Amino acid sequence: MIKHRALALLKAVSTFKGGISGAFLLLLVIGALFAPWLSPYPYDQQDLGIMNQAPSLTHLFGTDEFGRDVLSRMITGARTSLSVSVTAIGISVLLGLVLGATCGYFGGTFDRVVMTVIDLTWSFPEILIALMLVAIIGPGLEGVVIAIAIAYLAQFTRLTRTQIMSLKSETYVEATISLGAGHAHVLFSHLLPNALAPVLVAAMLATGDAIILEATLGFFGLGAQPPTPSWGAMMSSGTAQLFIAPWVILLPGLAVALTVVFINLFGDAVIAALDVRAKFREA
Amino acid sequence: MLLDLEMLRISFGAFAPVDQVTLSVDRGEILGIVGESGSGKSLTATAIMGLLPRIGGQVAAGTIRFDGTDLVGLPERQMRRLRGGRIALITQNPMTSLDSMMRIGPQIDQAARLHLGLSRSAARARSLELMADLRIPDPASVYDLFPHQLSGGMKQRIVIAMALAGDPELLIADEPTTALDVTVQAQIVQILVDLVRQRGLGLILITHDMGVVAQACDRVAVMYCGRVVELAEVDALFAQPRHPYTQALIRCIPRHDMARGTMSAIPGVVPSAAAQPPGCRFNPRCARVADRCRVEIPELRIGVSGNGVACHVAEAA
């Protein structure tokens, strides 16, 4: 199964779309991981003598209103944005898998109660839920992680639940039950592995949205607190110099846009490569 | 008797798609259950496996005695120990009976690990042996394949191996050959017959193919609309079918020496559970229907020979 998944990933990367987006995302992840070593200047080093300088050879992406190097801040900001959205989506997927699988498999009153609450959260836009939650928990990265995780929980829970419900009536599940298997065996050995692929793809696409959500919360000053940089917070402070130093707001904006576009492209490539139904047709 | 059903009634809410089913199987015996789609064959099998609640049904009356214990109302824990351990089900369609995300081998291992408490390596050795018994070429490499890499006949053998892995005493095969090519069908039926003869298993073979019945079964229960209409030794059934429905079924078997255009079919369709006719359920389609058949439901009367028929006309004759 592991080999099969790895093969699908290889197939995704070998397409044009998947290759380009994969390369960009890999670069981004490397940048985020090795931010302290890769950034040309410390992200919080101020130099009031070189405020709002346009991009040049010494400062490739220019400097901001405190004379800080924008490139260094963007590299460190990538670290914040990526780790926050990936952690949040990870928590969301795990919770969604557990809730969705239990609801879909057992049904009954528990299912009805949980799904009602989940549907309730789904009737609000994610941004509203996230804002509300951050307002309750208080600003800061932990608050943002929890807010994003809960904002996207509905989609993963629903997706898993539907998958499990339709898989539950498959003949191989009946066959396993007639072998005397218990609930845990059926759920973990047969249902979850079969339900996982679409959930993982949805998780990948949601990571793109989560990056935007994280930037939005950062823009409102609810995410990373100064001096820690995040793309959203950088854009927020850049609004004041929009006409004096447009690179301070435009470059982080471009980073958000490109990252989200490439995550979506990569997701598309993986969907195409993972298409289990197409594989059945070949066999 | 290994398995004894007595006056079994299965209900889904107000409907009882299976009623008054009485039949039995002994060790080393093959009982065929034949009938059209919707006659309650598969439901009967589901009831024996104790899986009716899964699809929203229940046993409303009657007993299912397996080796002396009544399975009706048996706690789920004990039922689970029987399932796969002493009674195994070979599911209808081998194409969908295997988990496409799991390798073949571990799927066969399951029952042995669940019921015989074998370790992974012991279960593997046992599965390889089983696969060889079922004439699967090169078991060791097939063990590591995924289901989509196998042909239909091979998959059906794997499904049979899965069912046998827990060392059951009773095997229920629900239309094991329906989804297969004719040439492969005969092989699979032969494998099942050999299993019964060599291991002394009891086998319930559910099918709508009279050819398979003639090839394999010792005794046959013919079902129509949830009732057993005729129960007979296989030779007696083909030589002297007593119920008009059985006679019609046998007439429907195509033969190579038939004149063109003489193929027969039974007129009409099986009535739905919601629209059962009064009296004998076969009366609207029966060629020999009498007045009594339209009002009174005939009961299955089993004689000393173990054969019986549920038909007013046949009993009068």
C-alpha cells in the first residue's frame, strides 16, 4: 500500500503541472525549514537608515518601514504560514477522520448529534468562525491553529462519514464481518484505508485555503505577534506604505497567491494520479 | 444434523419476505437452494450468519439450530465466534468481495488469526497451503498481489480460501459462480464439491442455475416467494419434479438438441413482498392452478423419505 501511494506520488510529479508545482512547494518547504540559515539578514534586524528602500542587489526584495530586509522576513514568514496551516489542517483531518468514521460506521443518535453540530459550523463562512474563535481564545499562533482546525473540521468529517457509509455496504465488508471480525478490525483494517485517499486530497487543497485564512487573520493582527513575521502581518503593515514602498505589501501577497495556486495545481495532479476508479478500469 | 432451520420467518417491518422455511444440512452433504431472484435464498443465508440486523431485518419466528444450539437470539459475541470460525459465507460477487486496498495474502490470513489465534507467519503458512489446495498456481507470489491483478475465477478461489481459513464446519456459498465464465464455473463448483467430500463440511449452495444443482447437490430445496415449495433428493427432483414451479424451472434449462424456438420461460414475474397473491404464491403463474390454490396456502409436508412438496395439486395426485 505504501509502495502504491509512493508510485502515485511519483506519477503526479512526473506530469508538467505536478512537476512545476511540486518543485515550487519543495523549494518553499526547504526555505521554511532552513529559514535561519537561508535568510540573508536576521528577520528582526532594524536599520532606520535604509527605511523603505526599493529592491536592490544588497536587499533583493527591498526593506520595510523599519529598514528590515523583506526577503528575510518573507522566508521566516513562510515558516509561520506553512507550519500554522499544516498543523491546523493536520489536527482538523485527524479529528475529522475519527468523528466521521465513528458517525458513519455506527450511525444512530451519536451520529445525529455530532452531524447537527458540524452542519451548524458549516453554515458560517470559515473566516467568520475563525475570527470568532480567535476572539474567544485570544490572538497568537495557538489560537489561529485551533481556529483554522475547527473552521475546516466540518468538511473532513462530512467527507469521511460519507465515504465510510458507502463503503460499509460493500461486499468485502460483509465478507469480513462474516469471517467474525469485530468493529475495530473492520473500521481500521478495511474501511479507513479505503476512505483515506479522497480525504488526503481534500486536506491538501484545504491547506491552500488555510494559508489564505492564516494570512487574513495575520492581516487583522490576530495571528503572529510582532516581531515574528507572517505573510499576512507583513501585508498589514505594508498597507501604510502602499504608495511609497509597494514591494512591502505586494511581494508577500504574491507569495500567498503563488503558494495557493501551486498547492491547488499539485492537488489536481495527485487526484489524477491517485484516481482509483481509473485504475480499476485498466485492470 | 449440522444445521436445522425450522419454520423460519424473516421480517422487515410489516413484510415477511421469508416464511415457514424448514430445511437441514448434514456434515458431508450439499444442499442446494434454488429459486429466482427475490425468492429469499440470500436472506436465508444472511439469517444463518446472523447478519440480518445489518440490513434492517430480523428473525420473527422459528429456529436456526446449528450443531444443537439455536442461533436465534444468540449474543453477538458468541455469534461472532461462530462466524468465520464454524460457519463461513462465500459472498456473491468475487469482483467486489475482496478489499482492493489490501494484498491477497493478509485477507486470507484474517480468519485464521481471528479464530485460530495464529501468528502472522503461521497464518501465512496456512494460507499458502490453502491456496495450493485450491489449485492456485504459485501461491507464494499470488500472496503478495492486489485483487485487481487477478482474474475472476482466481478471485473466487481466494474468496473460498478466505472462508476456509477459519476451519469452518458449515459453508454457505451464495451464488458462487454467477459472475464467472461458464468454463470457470464448472471448476469452482468442482472445488466446492471436493471440499465437502474430503473435509466432511456441510455446504449450502445457493444458486439459480439448475445445471449447477444437477452437477453438485445431494438434496435440493426449491424456494419461491420466501417459501420452500419442494424439498427432494437431487435425482428424484430431476426425474420426478412434483411442484409445478420445479417442473417449470426444469423445463427452462436449455438443451443443445432443442428445436429452434421451443425454449420455454415461466410466464409472469415474481410478485413483490408487498403484493403477494392470496393462497399459493405461485398460483397466478401456475399452469395447473385449481380453485383451492387461490385461497389456501399449501404447507410443506415432508414425508418419511425426507422429500416433500407444498402444493395442493401435487398432493391430490
